[in-house]
Amino acid sequence: MSSVLTLNYFDIFSLPRRYGLDRSGLDARYRDLQRSVHPDRFASGSDHERRVSMQQAARINEAYHVLRDPLKRGRYLLELRGIHLDDRQGAHQDAGFLMQQMELRESLAEVRQQDDPLGALNRLGGDIEARFRELETRLGQVLDADAGDAAEAAALVQKMQFFTRLRDEVQQLEADLEDELL
């Protein structure tokens, strides 16, 4: 099983290189792989066997966390295709999306002034989640198409990154508001 250290994440789990995947199959395969390389199984082995076991367990864990997260999985598929988003310039040239970002940020900034800030935040969070899911669906269509448009996929991933950050900000504001109400 030492090859786990050199396989791509999809190959580790014997999955096709596709955005769409069977989450329950991934979860089951993860548990099986972790059991097979768990360091406790090699407690009486040599230092080398224990070290390799720990490296394999860490690699399987890393692969699992990337594949189960829609945004990370999309970024990883792009990286496998030679597209590194950190290297891309001018990510958000889409004027409509820039306006959408500004409107959502403005809505988030105004939540505290609402009569029911938690209700307003809940509605905003639902809107953000719905937009993220739409992007996720489209990303799956683009990445899993035979001749998927890599530039469109990269733009979708970058938009998903914005919504992920915004979702985190909503959660933080919700926690802050709940603390203030106590």
C-alpha cells in the first residue's frame, strides 16, 4: 500500500476523476483504508513500517477531506488539469458577479440594523447557500463534461470561494448576534 503516497486522491479511493461522486461510497472506502493503514496495526512493526503507516494514514485523510468538500474537490480537479487558481490574474472580471458581491456584502453589513437581525441573517444565509449550490451544480456539469471548459470551471470555483468566505462571515455574525442577545 506504499503507493498511496504517490497516487492522486481519486485513485487512492478507486474513484473516477469526476466532480460528481458517491459520498457514501467515499465514506465507506475511507473507513476501510484508514483501518488497513492505521498505525495501531503496525505497533509491533519496525520504525519504517510505523512511519510509512502514519504517512499513508495522513495522505488518506488529506485526500478524503479534499474529495468530500465541493470547493476543494473542484480546485483539485483543476490542479490535476494543470490549472492553479493562485496563479490566475483577473479572477472576477464578471461585472454582474462583482455587483452581486457588493449587494451581498451590503446586505450583510445592514443585518444589525434590521428589526429581526437573526431572521434577516437566516434569510441571507439561505440565499447564499442556494447560490453556492447553483454554482456547485454548474461546476459538476462543466468538470464532468467530456470537453469541459476549464476557464469556466476556474471562474465557477473562484465564485464558490467568495460564497464560502461569505458563508463563514454569516456564521461568525450569527455567533456574535447570539452572544449579544444573551
